[in-house]
Amino acid sequence: MSNRSWYYAAQGQQQGPISEDELRDLVARGVVTAETLLWSDGMAGWEKAGGIPGLLSDVPGTSPSVPPAFDAGGPAPSGALSVKLDTWPYLGWTLLYVVGQFLIVITPWTAVYLYRYVIERVRVPGRPNLSFIGQPLDVWYVFVGMGVLTYVGMSDQPIIKLAAVVAQAFLGWMIMRWVLSRIASNGEPLPIRFEGSPVVYFGWYLLLIVSVVTIIGWAWVTTAWMRWICRNIQGTRREVVFNGTGLQVLWRTLLFVLGCSVIIPIPWLLRWYSAWYVSQFALVPRGSQPM
């Protein structure tokens, strides 16, 4: 193939243009399979990837007849996650989510739409075409509760503030379990589940709040919390890990906050910070990580 732009069909829609290197990467990750329709300049019409000479055979571990993501005979591919977010749409959905938190009633919709936008753009090795199949009314009471607690937490009464913190932690745990259980690949729900204890989850939540007084300690607490969450994600052949360090979380978060105080860079900083965070999660063979 020459170095030209390509288009491919996914979920009933035309995707692209993408470069030849990007196309080969999609083939290696199983997003583009032998049955995927492709088109590029010079072609008479759309053709299946398996019928284009040199495309699948040139990518290690692939063949026109067996998509790499579903090769049952080999080990599941490992590697870091990635996400491709569009600057302005992502900013728009994020702002809508924030507004939803304050208006409360629309929170289930704004939250679900944001999750759907992000998850559909996450790339996972061996899991093509991710999607979010959760619906706003599935756990609407949880999102409404989070919105209400935003106001309850503003109380001057210490006991009420403490109750709000406990409730927010528990609702956050419920949302995490629900979101993970509603992720699908190629339209098929994945058997992912979160088995972390709500009590331990609250302990991490409380520790994070307390660690803020140390000025920088919260970054290491956040890192340890992310690793605990990953260890409690079950239902996959591979283990989810978080590779970010406390120092990396610290300086990137500080740069993000300082940059946002200028207002103008917010859209680009938001995309940069979110993309980095996603890239710190990876899939590795189970048992390969030290306890």
C-alpha cells in the first residue's frame, strides 16, 4: 500500500480519514478485521480488508481469516489504553455534566452522555469498538443523590458535612460498579465487574480528603487508590493496572489547575490531562504483577 488516507466502516458509519500507519495499528488491535469495509483514493469502491493485498498479512499476528482480537488460540494482547478525544465536543459534554450536577434533575442524562462519549473513544488492546450501554434511568436515583449532596456538603454543620462525605463515597462506589458493568465490545456486554468493598472504597475517599492538608500527599494517595481499584476489577482474562506514579500525577494535575486558572487553555488542557490519565491504565497477563 502507498502512503495515503483511508476510510473504514464501523458501527454503520464512515470513519476517517486515517493514515496508513493508523490503519495498520487498527488492524493489529482488532478494530479493523478481515470483514471491515475500507476505501481509499484510487479504489473503485468499498472493499473488505481481507481482500486488499498486503494489508492483513503485513501486520504481525494477523491473517485475513482470523481477527487478532478474537484469536482464541493465542494469549490475549496486552498494552496500554488510549483515548482520542475531540477538543470542543469533549469540553461541551464535560461542561454539560458539571451543569447537570447543579441542576440535579438532568444529572442522569448529562452523566451518561459524557460516559458514552468518552468510552466510545477509548482504545483497548484486543477489545474493538467499545461502547457504553448504560441508560440514564438505570440508576437515576444515584446521580440525583450526588447532585443533592453537592448542596448538602455546603452546610456549616460538621455532622452534616461528614454525612455528605460518607454518602458521596458510597454513591461513587455504586456509580463505578454500574459503569464498569455497562461496557460492551462490538455490541456485546463485557463480563466486567468491580468487587472492591464499599467500606474500603470509603476509606480511600476519606484518606484522599485528609491528605490534601499535606499539599502534595494527595497525589500518592490517588495513585495507590487507582491501583486498588484496578486490583478489584474482575471478569477479564487480563489484569488491569495503573502505571502512573505519584510524581507524575502531582505535576500534571498542578499544571492542569494552573493552566485552567488562565481560562483560555482549558479545552486543550482538559483533553491532554484526560488522555494522559487513560494512557496510564493498561492490560497485562493475570499474575504478572507483584503482589
